[in-house]
Amino acid sequence: METQEELKEVTKDLIIGEVIMKRPDLAEVFFKYGIHCVGCGAAFYDTIEQGCSIHGIEPETVVKDLNAFLTENPTTN
């Protein structure tokens, strides 16, 4: 399993569950947009783009905020 440090950039093609497994703290960004499926079964096969589409959210906006969070909150491991 990859460590937290290995998630350097988020793209809309990444699987939501894999992103959360690598950086659980990113869940708060998903929650901000009402994307609470980070813990449901769909999270392990839906991409960020698919999850955003289901919730009527522009994936580019979420990806931008996820990457900003990564920049502002680097891992210390």
C-alpha cells in the first residue's frame, strides 16, 4: 500500500476511495461539496469526476480544492 506522501496531485480520473485511503484528511474537502460517499461502496469504483457528476458539481472545482488542500497540508511522514 502506498503511503500518504505518494499522493502528490489529485486528478478527476482518480478513484474516490483510493484518494481517501491515501489521504483520509481529504474527506473534509469532499464533505464541503456534499460528497459524503467517501465511505460508501461506490467510492471504490467511482472516479472523482463520476462522483461530482452524480452530485451535480463541477469536478474541476473539487479537484482544484483537493490540490489546494494537499499544498496547504503536506504530510509529515
